[in-house]
Amino acid sequence: MRPYVVTGGRARSRISFDVVTLVVTVAGAPAAGHDAHASPEERRMLALCRGGALSVAEISAYLHLPTSVTKVVLGDLTEAGLVATRAPAPVVTGPSVELLQEVLDGLRALV
């Protein structure tokens, strides 16, 4: 099916997703095939995410959909309260090499 049809002509979601954003179906969301108002893609995403958290990239790959289309459909599901998302953990930078060297030198001086 053409992406234009799947997204209703929209190119973007009102919610911003990164490709590594994790998505999971919320408790109480209708089981796949039981929501008459959901599109086939929405039902497939709900069923897929019911098994555990998946990234936006994984959902796109499993469903053979472009990432942009996946983001639009996930935006609709998020606004409907059917899926929950979690942004990726921020990259934590460790202490600098210079600081570690000073600590090591200090410890050696104590011995």
C-alpha cells in the first residue's frame, strides 16, 4: 500500500520520534483485530509491540514500512493512548582521561 494512503497524506507526526525510541503497547489496549476503527497498520503495530518494547527502527523493519510512515502511525497510536514510548537513554560521558590519571597518581603516592 502506498505510504500516502497509510498516513492519510500526512508526512509528519505531531509527536517526534527518534529511530531508537522504544515503543510498547499499553495495558488495556484492544487486542489486534478487535478495534474496528484501527487501520491494518495500527493493528499490526499493536500486536507487534504487545510482545515487549521495540524501537521505531525495529517496527519499521518487521512491518516492511518506511520509517517516516511508521512514525506517523505511531504518533496516532500514542495520541490515542494505545502505546507508550520511551526516549533513548542519554549518552553518559565518563570522567576525562586526565582526571583518571590524577586519581591513579594520587593512589600510587599513598602506597
